[in-house]
Amino acid sequence: MEKNISTLLNILNLEEKAALVAGTNFMYTNPVPRLGIRSIRMSDGPHGLRVQKEGGDNGVSQSEPSTAFPTAALTACGWNEENLYKMGQAMAHEAKYYGIDVILGPGVNIKRNPLGGRNFEYFSEDPFLTGKLGAAEVKGIQEENIGVSCKHFALNNAENYRFLGNSICDERAMREIYLKPFEIVVKEAKPQTVMCAYNQINGTYCSENHFLLTDVLRKEWGFNGLVMTDWGATHNRIKMLEAGLDLEMPGDTNICRKWIIDGIREKRLSMDVLDKAVRNVLNLVEKHPAQEKKTIDFHKHAHLSYEIASDCAVLLKNDDGILPLKKEGEVFITGELFEKMRYQGAGSSMINPVEYITPKTAFDNHQVKYVYAKGYKENAVKSDNKLLFEALQAADRFDKALVFAGLTDYVESEGCDRNDMSLPENQLNLINALLKKGKEVIVVLYLGSPVELPFVNGVKAILNMYLPGEVGGEATYSLLFGEKNPSGKLAETWVKSYKEVPYGNYFSKKADEIYKESIFVGYRYYLNHPEKILFPFGFGLSYSCFEYDDLVIKEEKDAIRVSVNVKNTSFVYGAEIVQIYVKAPNKVFRAQKELKGFAKVYLKPNEKKKVEIQIRKDDLRYWNIAEKRYVLEDGEYEIQACSNSMKVELSSSLNIQGENIPFPNSKNVEDMYRNSPELISDKIFEEMSGLLIPKPRKRKPITLESRFTDLKGTFIGKILFNAVLSVAKKQEKKAKKLPDGPERDNQLKGAFFLKRILESNSLITMTMSAGTSCPYNFAKGMMDLANGHIIRGVKDICSPIKVPPLPKDEREAKIKTQGDNIYGKDENNRS
């Protein structure tokens, strides 16, 4: 293989190399027909494939049917690596069916704030749990000879300014929290590719960040695959190549090829640097020869989706054992999510499901007797008094009310962060009205992230389904009626109200996002403030009861072995998640304790099993900012076997021989972070991190890096802004003309997503993601026009970037299918 690639590097001309390090046709890499180098085809897919049809967009109807598995927000709550491995395998099988080589996922970013618009795609607030589940999904996919792109590398924790935002974060928090999941995935699962994020880190875009892409990813972690951009995350193509960014996606940007070609000819770019990127592209192509189309059992995958959703759902409350429901008698049901279940997130991961089983469909299939009243409109926020009155009237003859509620795609989506943690007003009014009438209310939630639950003390039960995938309705039925036993536990903390979130008032309000809390993310902060917690990290109820005994700790050279017995003391088959937390010596500011191991055990009634978990000593280290390395502290470590982060079942301590290193921080910094990490001043943060907080950015003059909404600040800019936004408005107008139904809903959601993306875009990202439809000279012209430079702007727009044709477009290129066709058939001839 190496000989073939080295030979190709000598044969490829400069124009072909410039083409190879960029994508084409949105989801492909460039082929070189002259040498038989085929295209790699990609598909969105953190939790299922979104294979775009020819000319497709982000609408569900414009993608091929595939299995919509539960999103990461739910699969994380299963704490079960096998779920993610099996899901990965199934996704890989569907990739083969559609001729996909690389799946764009999983996403392993940390849930820093509950309002994050893309939290539904991410696993957890904890880096260890995130990394382990992400690695399991990668293994499941890649062991079927399909590649992945682990994303979004890194510190991509907000949506409002994701295209131009600057994540200002100290290196310790980066290492221990935000980079750790990627490190685990890279070292344990060896992903074929990694996708860089849009944002900057401490002033440098991820796509140009040599520290991130080369020093850490390649040199420290040993990554030897390909690094690609997120779609449009290109700024300075030469700087990107020098930083270690191989493949620009989606490509078809003439300006980037011109920069590369001119850079080589003018000796501003080394051919060795370009060849490294080309080599990584060819290595990826080598891994994916053309494949025959495979048959697929979508029904089998739907059943797997059901099993995973059932295994991961979280029972948050169950007073007086009101659940499971009895199948005899009639049930009163309200809430339009009963018939319009939200099963996936909105945005680039929207899937066209092969099957779609809502709770209503499942209840009807199982012949459940019920009375149903909508109560509210799913696509609205304000109450419809007529629907509310009808629901209350229908509830009169029932003692219990089963309410389906949650966040809809209209309030939670990729492309923007939520405005607050509230459920829609119409849903809250419905629940409160039922409680006022004295009903025993059972709430079923469908959502991508935590919400405030002001009614929590009044309702009898809460079943949190998160976003359960295409057959989530079947899983909901099974859990409500006891055919399945809830066994999920939260992978994120649920707070009582958003005012309890550290620095919540500043989150995603400006382009510069300052991570003042450092390592105190999620439960690492809230464990010191239990009064702020509604449901702790790791919490979840069951229809079974469990007991722990006989905790045994054994120290080995590089690890600690932990064993504990768990017994199901009930008469119901169930599963318990054993969580191992470690409380480290208190010599440097650290979280009260951290998750370092977990295992899920399934038990028959009265069955007892020994659970064994290994903790690597390397995972007990902290990043010492003065030493610039990880340090294992010398001292006493408490090992806790917990049923959730706040409930210690058993504990034991041992002394570990480590290092005695001087404190890396001043006493003032140590005291503030130990006692009040939510009250850190700019001065303390700068002292601790060694960084300077930048001054607020100026909105004028407009630059290519300006947020698209900034154009509204000038007369001509406002005209240009409205012209571009009209694309989304036309799509919305067209959708509203469709008859009520799933197609209308999906088209509307697609229009809203497009509007959010356009508003939050920058001019440079827009042109780098739009290919030939908005070339670089157009973006440059828009910038000049917005700044009042009319003649210059018109000249830019009328001056296209001239580059040689792509290899696939050369008339003399003949696609070879035999002999010297090293990589199999060209994409155009794939079977």
C-alpha cells in the first residue's frame, strides 16, 4: 500500500493534488480518473444515515430511507457500550447498502450548558462516559469496514456563534474535559477520520490549529488518519495544510485550489506539506475499494432501535408505584406529541425513517383502550383555549391523566441555542390545569436536553424518553405497561432552574465564549451545590430494587480492580448501572469526585452477580499547567461504588504512590476555584489560564469573518441580508401551502433550520460551504458592497476565480476500470 501511494505521489500533478485535498458534490472526495483514484462518499449519521438524494437538501424527504436510531442524548443514558456497538454495526450495514464509505459521526463534544442547541447529538457532560460510548460506536462501524469521522474537534459547545466563535479555555479544562473524549476514541477505536469544528480555540480556528491537529492529535495521541473540516470551516487554506488539516469539505471552492496552486508555485507552501495531506487522502481511499451493494433488513434494525430505546429511557419519578400501568380499563391521554412523537433532532442529522411508530400507533396496535384529546398544538407555543378546554372536559371522568410533553423542533435545533430551559407554555398550562383538577398526572417527555419541571412535586410519575428513534412509540408503550423495565440513568445533571447554571447568563451571547468555570462542568460543579440539583448525574429509577455488598479494591501496577456484588431484591427482571467514582487527594483544586468506571448488570428476580471494573491509574491524573503534563498525585484515594453521583452505596480507600508536585496556582486562584468556581472574575481567570480575555469585537467594517446578521448594520448590507434570507422564507412559504401532515411538518422544520444556519453563518463559511452556488468572489463582493465600496464590490462579483478544471471534468480523462486502476472502479461506475 505504501509503495502504491508513494508511486502515486510522484505521478500526480499539482492540479490533481490540489483537487484531492478538497471535496466535491457536497458529500464526495475528488476522484482522479486518469489514475483510477475513486471518490469517497460520505453521509451524515451520528445516529443513523442521512443519505442525500440527487439535488437533496436538509429536508427529510430529500434523503434516502434509513433507520433513525435513538440520539446520543438517550443512548448515553443506557451506560451500555454494547448498545452503541450494535447500533454502529447496523449503521455500517446500511452504509454498504447505499454505497457510503464514511459516516460523519459520532459527535463526542461535552454538554457544557443545557441550552446547547446540538446537545441532543452529544452523549454527556462527563468526558469518560462520552469517550467510552463514542469509542464503542466507532468500533461497531469500522469493524464492518466503513469509516467514521469523529466530530467536532474541539470545544464546539454552542450554536449561536459556532461558525466564528472563540472558545477561550484554560489548557487543564481542555485536556481533562473537552479533549478527553476524543483522546479516548482515538486511542481505543482508531477512527479513520476526525472532523474539526468551526470555532476558534483561544483565537485560532480549529482548522488552522497546529497545537490541536498536529501536536496533540497526531504526535501525542498517535492518530494516523485523515482530518477533514466541518462543512465550510475553511479560512486560510495554506495555514490549514500547515496545521495538519487534510481535506476541505464540502469543496468545489475554486479559491482554495488557487491558493494551493499559487502557494506551491510561489514557494509559500511546501510540497512536502501538501503531500502529507494527499497521502492521508490516498490512505483513506485505499481503505475503501468499490463494494457491491448489500441487501439490508431494515425491520431488524428497527427492532434494535426499539431495544436500545427501551434499555436507555430514564424513569425520573414514580410515586406510589403508579407505573407500570395496568392494561385493563381505559386510559386518558393528552398532548399532541402522543401522535406527533419527536424522535430525532433537527438539522443536518434529520433522517427519513424507514418505520415510524408513535405512541398512538403502538397503543392502537396493542389495542389499548384510551380517550385522547390533543390539549395543545405541537407546532405552537401559546395555548389553544379550545384544545385545552376539550382536554380538561375529556379528563373529567378519569382519575389519571397520561400527558405527552417535551421540546419540539421549533424550540430546539442545530443552528441555534435555546433561549431558556422552559417547556412550551401551552404544555405547562395543560399539565397545571390537570393538576388543579386533582388528576394523578403521569408525564412522558420527548426532548433533546434538560428542561425546568415546575410541576415536578405535583405529578405522580415522569418517564424521560429523550429522542428515542423511529420506533420510540413502541418503546414508550412497553415501558409504561411493564413489558420493559426502565433501566436508564441520566448522563447529565438536571437542575431545578436555569438560574442555577454557572455563567448561564453569558452563554452563547457573544462570539467570545469564556470558559471561566474551568474543569467544574456538570456534576463536577453541582456536587458542591446539591440544593441546585433536581435530578443528579447518574440518576434513574426502576421497577426493580437493588442492593450492593462486598466492595473489594485491589491495587495493581497500572490499575485498580474494583469488584462489588449487586442483588435484585425485587420480583421483576431489571438492570442496575454500577458507577465507580474516585475522590482524589485535595492538594490541587479538583471536583469532589469523578466518574472513572461503570458497568450495567442485568438481574433476574433475587439474582446476585459480582460486577468487576478496572480503573486505569492514568485516568486518575490531573493536568498540571505548570509542568505541562499529567500528574498522578500522591496520597489517599476514595473509591466509591454509587447508584448515582449523589448516592454512595459502598466505599473504600487506598493510598497510591504518585508525585509530590508544587501547586501550579497561586493561593488566590486555588481558593476561588475551590470555593466559588461560579464567581470567577476576569482577573482570576486570566491568572489561572495564562490567557487574555479579548476585547469585544467591532461589527464594522464588515469582514469575511463577520456574522451574517452584522450585514444588517449597513443599508446595502441589510438588502443583501434579506436577499439571502429570502431563500429560507420561500422554502417556509412553500411548506405552509402543503396539506397538514408529516411532509409539511418536515419541510417547515427544514426551512427553520436553514434560516438559523444562514443567520449564524459568516461570509467566509457561507462561501466555503456553498461551492459553486456562492463562490468566493461573491462573498468578497458582498463584503465590499456592505461596506459601501460599490465599484469594488461589483468588480469582485464580476471577477470569477480562474483555476484549471477538476480532474473529473477534464475532457481527455478516461475512466480506467482495469489494469492500473489501483483503487477499483471510479465513483461514476460504482455498482
